Amino acid sequence: MKLKEILRQLNVSVQCKKYGLSLWQCPQFLFLVMGLVVIITAITTYYIGTQYAWDPRLVALIVLIISTVLFVIGFLISQSFERLAEANKIKSEFISIVSHQLRTPISNLGWTIELLMSGKLGKIEAKQTEYFKILKENIARMKELVKDLLIVSRIETQTLFLKEKRFYLSDTIKELIVSFEPVAKALNVTISFENQKDLPQVMADPFQIKQVIENLLDNAIRYIKEKGKVKLKLNLEQDNFYFEINDTGVGIPEKDKKYIFQKFFRADNAMKYQTQGSGLSLYIAKSIIKKSKGKIGFKSQGGQGSTFWFTLPIKK
């Protein structure tokens, strides 16, 4: 049993998978690299020592001391990384568990509010209806946050699996535009869509790609101050599908651009205009597109709107 445990500890790929880390972030792999550096340093030191030192025992002692120091440093670095990786894993698992546990009570709250608003349990006064509507809106926001946290948890623990199949990306975009039309009209925002004719089907996860476009479209509408426009475009560029969404919103200041795809980050001007939001939508979008073997990016100026785009490879 002990031998199996030792062999499991020595299996670098298993340990990296355990923490949900890439190879170059994995403590065990870094320790192996450090060990290789120690061996090369020791051999180099010995070679130099034999060329320039007269006493072989002195050479051996120098090599031994340098090797020991390097191994100790490497071990300490590896242990530090491992503690960080373990802490990150616990954090992700905690978020996942809490999010799962919150889904049921939030859903129950939603059903209860719907029942109360229906009037089946008694007459509802106008003032009470207003409060129920506020509760309903906050429950919807909580549901959205829990959903985003679950996706982030799956991304970080590498358990977000894509179920690829062929579908028409233009149909998904049109469905989302229809669903956002009422909100857009209420905010005096017009949505237009331009797509290349006779586009082939894309091979990707329809649910996850829909989530990406939904996040981008929601952001585009949300951050338009008054009357504005949102333009969507889909075509082929070389060997990729190219999707673009342009808005006339508040834009992104230069100082915030490098952080825009980070978790929980929201630009200062966006928070002044729109206080709601978790700062997770762009992080999720980037992670899904990257996992789908595509690319994502943007161009923007503060006060002059933004253009977000992503590509997906054409798979035959």
C-alpha cells in the first residue's frame, strides 16, 4: 500500500491533475526541473573544479555543498507551491459546494414569491406587489451569480467539459437577439445583426458558446448610457468563424484594459454607471473560447464604445 502511495506521489501528471494545474504551474514538475538543474550544476561544477582545483576532495566537497543548497531551495519552493495549489483547490471546492447548496433555497424562494404574487393565498395590495417584484429581481440576480460561480469553479478545477456537436451559430445569435429585445427596447437600444450567407455549421458546445454570446450581448446593452446601438457580425475569416459585437457604450479606459478578462474585475466607469454585476462574465467567456480552441479579444476607448470579438476553428 505504501509503495502504491509513493508511486502515485511520483506520478507528476496525476499530481498536476489533482490540483487542476498546468504542467509549468505544478509543484512536482517544478521540483523535477529544479532537480535537473541541480544535476547539471553539479556536473558543471565538478568539471570546472577538476580543471582548476588541485585537490579532488575539495572539488567533491564544493559539488556536494552546492548540490545540497540547491536541493534544499528547490524543495522549499516546491513545498510553497504545493501549499498554494492545495489552498486554491480547497477554495474552488468550497465555492462549488456552497453554490450547489444555494441553488435549492434560492429556487424555493423564487417559487414562494411567484405563489404569493399569484394571489392564490390571499389578496395582494399594490404596495406589496412592488416589494415582491424587488424580491423577485434580487432572486434572479442571486441565481445568475450562483450559476457564474459554478461555471468558474468548473473552469478552475478543469471539470468544465465541452459537449461538441454541429449547429448553426447564426441561429443561436438570432435566438439570443429575440430574447434580449424587450430589455433593449426598454433601454432605447437597437440591435442589428449582419451575417455572411451560407455559413457552414460550427463544431462546438452549443450551450457554452451561447453562454459566451449571451454574456457579451448582456454587457453591450447594459453599459450603454442612454439611446444607443449594438451591432453583431458573423462571417468566415481564413479557417475560422469570426464573431464581433460592437456597442456605443461607456467603453473601457486604457488603464483597465489589461485586467478586463480577470475574475471579479470591473472597470471604474462601468461601476459608476451600472452597479450590478459580478465581474465574471468576461472571464467565463474567455475560458470557454480558449477551451474551444478559439481566440477572444477586444478594442475600446473610454466613452467611445467597445468591440469584442472571438474566433472558432472550422472543423471538418
